[in-house]
Amino acid sequence: MHGLTTLLLVFLAGQAEAFRICAFNAHRLTLAKVTKEQVKNTLVQIVARCDIMVLQEVVDTSNKTISFLLQELKRKFDSSRCYSFLNSSQLGRSTYKEKYVYIYRSDKTQVLNFYQYEDKDDLFAREPFVAQFTLPSKILSSVVLVPLHTTPKDVENELNALHAVFLDATRRWQSKDVILLGDFNADCGSLAKKRLSTLLLRTEEGFRWAIADGEDTTVRASTNCTYDRIVLHGEACRGLVRTALAFNFPQSFQLSEEEALDVSDHYPVEVELDQAPNSMQPPSLATLLLLSLLLPILAPHWSPVA
Ligand SMILES: *[C@@H]1O[C@H](CO)[C@@H](O)[C@H](O)[C@H]1NC(C)=O
Ligand SMILES: *[C@@H]1O[C@H](CO)[C@@H](O)[C@H](O)[C@H]1NC(C)=O
Ligand SMILES: *[C@@H]1O[C@H](CO)[C@@H](O)[C@H](O)[C@H]1NC(C)=O
């Protein structure tokens, strides 16, 4: 029986392992900011939750902010994890510029491809920096990530243009499994509810908005807006979604609002992908067989009709 219990635990542990993809508007992330002790500690914990983290608003003229963060992650996890990063160039229409930066677990995933979307008509303040990553899943071997941090002044146009970026990426890499994510500013004063429902990413079939309308992605108690979003496309990709949420880091790490705001005014948003299709599917034959074998042993007095 000992052997069987172990088998069951190993089996369940295998089932339980998910792959977490996150996006975080890290609010003007500079070297000066990330080297502050408390900011550093919080940021490292936030990034460490994710297999792939897409940071936005990295305002990094020194080019040292991300290497500092990686060094801290390496210090924390020593040799038990490997981290790498992929950054865009500095993007922006004025002298104010920011980068998109992917920080990812290179022991679990790899970058297959990436490109900077060519924004010929200047539709975006910060055009998406698109990347394709491998997934440790038998169902889906890779996924395309399309990050966007919109400017609050032009949310509707940028989000409609994002659909064109989606089409561009799917054509380029012949892949329908795409995750669009980031601080879309898709709520409150920046995008009326009525306009939200007319977006191409809402009216076209096949997109799943995993962070639901009404979910608060902002730190301030005085605001309640669903600015940050994760939108999934592709049957395989959508089928793997286990959970999606805005991570309330002030609550989890017991920070005051003021302490949290030193890190960001946004929550990270996160989606967990299963390695196998999610619980919408009936349990596999193997699971049922294993349970039917084990139940009488583990719970000899249990009977379904009692
Ligand atoms: C940071 O990198 C950019 C792009 O490669 C470069 O133009 C800039 O001079 C670098 N800044 C410093 C301080 O090295
Ligand atoms: C990433 O940043 C470095 C330095 O800031 C820069 O030299 C490099 O070109 C960037 N990568 C991309 C893909 O733009
Ligand atoms: C934010 O507003 C939604 C309704 O739009 C509500 O369901 C939710 O509980 C609110 N969240 C917070 C943290 O106040």
C-alpha cells in the first residue's frame, strides 16, 4: 500500500504542476527604485511566482535595472532555478521611454522567436515586443506572447490595433495560440464599458478575457479598475487555463498601501496553464482506474452507496 500511496502522490503532484505567465506594470522601474531594500524584496517575490513575467514601464537608462533584479533572483534561488531575460529597445514617442522586459525561468522555458512589431502608422505609444516561448506541456508546445502597455489617452484605438498585431504574429509563426497581456488601461476613465464591448478583441470569436471585468487590478483603495488584462486565443491555449487573477501583493505580503505604492500602483495579473487540458474535461480513464484501485485500499470503509 505504501508504494501505491507514493504513486498516487507523485501522480497528483504531476497533475498539480502549472505554468504561470504574468504581466506587471512595475511603475517607472529604474535602478534607483529597484535597489531600495523593500522594493527589491517585494519585486523579487512577485517575479519569482512566475515562469514568465512580462514587466512594463521599465524606465532603464542605465541598462542595469534588470541585471540587478536577475542577480537578486539568482542570489535567492542559488542553483535551484535559472533565470534569463529578453528586453525590447526603449519605446515611446517623446523623450519619455520604456521597455518591455520578459524575465523567464530558463530551466522551464525557452525563447523560440521574437520581434518588435513594426508600427508603420504610429498607432502605438509603445508597440508590442512579441515573443514565442516553449511550454512544458504535451498538449501545447509553445505560446506567443503579445504585451501591450497602452497610453491612457488612446486606449480604444490601441486595443483595436492590437488585433492587427495578433494577426501579424499568427501569420508569421503559423501559430494560433497567443496570449495578449499587460496594462491595457481597459477600464474606468480610459475606456467606457460601452466601448469595451465594441473592441475587435471582444467582437471577434475565439478570444478569452481571463481577467474578468470588475476585477480590481489597482493598488489604491480609492480606485477599482480592471486596467490589466490577459486575453487568450487558440483552442489548445484556452483549454489549458486553470486560474487567472490579479495578485493582491499588498495583502499577501502584508504591506501598507504606501509601502505597496513604492513598488507599483498596479497588481500583477497572472494566468496558470495546466500541462494537460483543464478540469472542464472529464477525468482521464487512467485517473479513474487508479482511483478505483486505490480507494478501497486507502479508505476501506468508504462505499459510494453508504
Ligand atoms: C543603454 O542601452 C542603449 C541601447 O543599447 C544605449 O543607447 C545606451 O547608451 C545605454 N546606456 C548606458 C548608460 O550604457
Ligand atoms: C536590450 O537592451 C540592451 C541594452 O539596454 C540593448 O542593447 C538591446 O538591443 C536590447 N534588446 C533588444 C531586442 O532591443
Ligand atoms: C470592484 O468593483 C466590482 C464591481 O464592478 C466589485 O465586484 C468588486 O468587489 C470591487 N472590488 C473591490 C476591491 O472593491
